[in-house]
Amino acid sequence: MSIKMFATSMQCELCGAKIVGPPKTVRVEGAELMVCASCARYGTEVQSPARSSPRAGAAPRAGRTVPARRSRDVFDLIEGEIVEDYGERIRDARMEKGLSQKDLAMQLKEKELLIKKIEKGDLIPEDEVRRKLEKALDIRLIDSPSEEEGKRGGGKVVPTLGDVISIKKVHK
């Protein structure tokens, strides 16, 4: 009975109105919110596993396990640094292929505004979009460390400050 009273006295986390009936859990811009029925259209409905009760006599589903969320470090995801002139490279490659910004956006299944902002240099493309661009336009937008080492040549060894300090300690 207390659960029922709690559900009827909830407020919508989006508009603040009192929720009549069962609240809906929706994902809006990556955040999961408990909302009223009229605000549910502003997000995608999320099925919460905690609320669903298992059927009587049914075995637990072995095939559908919820993957454990692990903390991700942004630096783990970096493959290399994006080139400074990525916007120009994308624009030049797009024009070489005879594509408009709208055509490229449709091909990549992205918004035209996103392509415009990336080409102007206002927005650095996320890894997924960058990979799509590289594949569609046959270009490389990442300077990987191995490429830079190859350009440098022989690789002259230069002592670091730590090397100098340890050398002085040895000579004392």
C-alpha cells in the first residue's frame, strides 16, 4: 500500500506536474527520468528490469544478461590525435567526390548541420563519426604516433630532465 501511495504522489522530473497513474521511465539526452504520460514523448521509454516480475515457474533468462558497466577512461579510447586541418581535409575530399554536405550527411546517416560544423572546424568529430567520414571519403584524420616516428627519421636520443638528474646522482 505504501508503494501505491508513493507512486500517486510523485512529481514529473521533466515538467514538475503531479504524476497520475504509473510513472514512465524515459531516457532524455542520456538521462533517465521518471515522467508523466504527457512528457514521455520527449524521450525514449526505458524498460526497467527491477519492476518486471518474473513469471511463476519460469527459469531465469540465461541469454539476456545486463552487461556490467565499467568505468571508461577517455584516454583509453584515443587512437591518436586528430589532424589540425581536419575540416579542410573533409571539405576537399567531399568536393573531390562531388558530394554536397547534404549528400554526405545522408550517406553517413548524420545531420547536415553536424557536417557543416565539422567542416568549419567548430566541432571535432566523435570517433564513430570520424570513422564514418574516413571510410566514406577515403581520408585519414588521425595522426598516429607510428606515422610521426616514421617522419622523424633516425630518432636521435635526447636526455630528459630525469636522465640528467640520475646522471648527477651517480657522479656524486
